[in-house]
Amino acid sequence: MGIKGLMKLLADNAPNGMKEQKFESYFGRKIAIDASMSIYQFLIVVGRSGTEMLTNEAGETTSHLVGMFSRTIRLLEAGIKPVYVFDGKPPDLKKQELAKRYSRREDATDDLAKATESGNKEDIEKFSKRTVKVTSQHNDDCKKLLRLMGVPAVEAPSEAEAQCAALCKAEKVYAVASEDMDSLTFGAPKFLRHLMDPSSKKIPVMEFDISKVLEGLELSMDQFIDLCILCGCDYCDSIRGIGPQTALKLVRQHGSMESILENINKERYQIPDDWPYEEARRLFKEPLVVTDDEQTELKWAAPDEEGLVNFLVKENGFNIDRVTKAIEKIKTAKNKSSQGRLESFFKPVSTSAPVKRKGTKCVLVSPSPVTKFKTLSLRSRPGVLGRLIFPSLELGSNYSVPLSRHFCFGI
DNA sequence: ACTCTGGGTCTAGACGTT
DNA sequence: TGACCCAGAGT
DNA sequence: AACGTCC
């Protein structure tokens, strides 16, 4: 998935379109997340050793539930309101790519069999991860878990990333969190990378702003899509000999794919036969997504405590103490953040810049750097107060700020 | 010198205890 | 799967 | 930081 070399291209050519942010600065934000991608990661890594995974009594895998449960709680505790978006039917153009993945999994399955035969532990470890596939069972399990947790899930008619971007465009969420750069190609106004990386280790959250990215590249959105197709996407081959640099140069020089195709040296650059760039372009520009309010209404409800105990403890062998504690965490987090963002809490703590607000929209052309916070103990530690404490709360049970982009942070 | 390619590598969650 | 490094080749 | 556990 993704666009080949786009990350580096943007870092080099549109650095102003991206900025480092603190995990904590997303308090009160609604964030769209590709569920299948998350599940895939969990299956690869959670509780795996060799081919062994976490399972319930029936022997069914529960790694995805463990992963999704703890991650979602972590997000809620940080005041983030996650929306998980599930994949629908992939577009036909993606069939080729999917076939490639399938055959790679087949190869890995063979390799795994060999490794098992010879008892090579490292190889078993390595190859078993490559055989991981997200099934509809996994998806259904997670949808059920989310419903019980009171966290919304959206069913994408096709690509989840496209649906995430659509939610963001419609201002139903503040941003899309993904590791997959084609979120930007789908036009997500704001895109977060490394949101889930534990702040423990290095990498900060990287926030991309598509309008600034385009500004930096000096391209229109349509041109950006053509650039991505040239770099290499899931929907069609790229042209041999054209990488990110050349792609950017060509798009800037000629302005559109049609013009590029008319003007480049066809001897040097072999255009594949039946190259469906127009359809690829359409899939990025007008992907199949749901937009009506009925299906995309996002509600964060109270957890179904009994349901969670039944599902996780009774059916899937979770430790009951862990589950009850987790439920308390959800409820606490919900109370703390139910008022939405308290902007006063997030404004820079120090000097200058009086925060402008009021007025229906305050367009933050340069989103005033949210630098310092009054407190930041989001990680609960063992003996010490494992609670979030927000001093500013005292000034305002009736100071409630509707959670949305109306107030600030518009584009 | 710059760029693309292909081959190889390594890695991928979250939490608590020590 | 991606991200990174490297060697090699083409421009 | 390294390690073991989660189910």
C-alpha cells in the first residue's frame, strides 16, 4: 500500500506541510483510523511467539481483541475519540496488487512449512508473520468489541483509507491517523503518522496538512494525484525509470499526466500497454465512500459493561480484573473529555499571542504552535496517581466547548 | 552527481515488574 | 508492508 | 532498559 517514496519526497520538498506534534495535543479530537490495518498489526505482533498466539478456550485467536482493546483504551484515556473504519470491497484495479500479496502469502506458507519441518525457530518466527491475513471473523470480532466499548465503527463501501479521508473532509473527524501515505492522495485534509507509536520511543506524531503540502509542492490536488500515480500506487504500475524526483519534475513541468504522456521521450520511458492511470486517478479523486449523515453519524457511547464482561471474559478468556479496571478507565476518560476540548487548556501556556477565538471561525492559517501545556501526565504510573489531572477543569464545568472544528482549527 | 532499481536487512502492541 | 542501506547501472 | 505476560 501507499505511494512509493512519497514520504521522503515531501520531507525534501514540502517540509512546511508537516510538523511534529505531541500526542497530548490531540485531546478532545476525533480521529479516523483504518481498522483492518490495525488488526493486521495486532495479529502480527500481539502475543505471538512462533505460530503460537493468544487464544480463547476454543483455540480461536484473540490477539486482535487484546490489541484493539488496549489501544482503544489508551486513545480514550488521552481524550482522543477514535472512529474505526472497516474495509469494504476493494476496487477492481486493486486486484493485481491483492493477487501479489496473496501469492507472497502462499510463498511464505511454503517457507513456513519447510521451516517447521527443519525446526528452524527463527524462520518459523519470520515466515509465520508473513502468512497473517485479516479475516471477516477478525473484523466482526472487533466491530463487536467496539460496539460494546461505545466506540463508533464505520463500514466503508470500498477502501477504508478513502472513507477516512471522506470523514475528515466532511469535518466529522479532525484527522486521519495512518501509516499509509495514500491517505493524503485520497485528500484527507489532515493526516497523522505515528500517532500510535508509544511516546516512550523517539518518534513524535507527524501531522500533515494537505493544503500546505500542495502549497509546498506548488501543485494542485489533481496534479498531486498524478504525482502519486507516477511514484507508484496500488492501482497501476509505475513507469520504469521514473521515480519520485522525476515524477515531481515532470508534473511541475507539464502540469498533467496527459501533457506528460504527450511530451516525454517514449523511447526512454516505456509506458505500459493499457495503462489505466485515468481510472486510478478517479479512484483517488472520487472514491466510493458513504457521505450521508445516517451512516456516518459518530457517537461515543457509554460502555456496555455486562456485554464486555460476557464477550471478553466469558467468551474469550480475558482476566476479569483487567476488564473491570479497563471499564473504569473508559468511564473516567469519558467523563474527563465529555466536555470536549477546553481550548484554554491547550493554548500556549506562556506569553504573547492572545488566543483569538469567538467569531464563528477563526481560520488558523498558521495554526498557532501549541507548544506547552499546563500538565501532561497522561501515562499512569504504578504507585503514583494513575489519573489524569487537568487543573483547568476547575474553571469550567459550564465552560463547555463544543467539540468540533467550528471553533478553531479550521483550515 | 543524481536518480532509479533490485537485493538484502530488520521490524511490527501495550503493560507491568524487575 | 515499509523503511532503510547498499551496489550497480543509466542519464 | 530488558523482560515476561496478556489469552
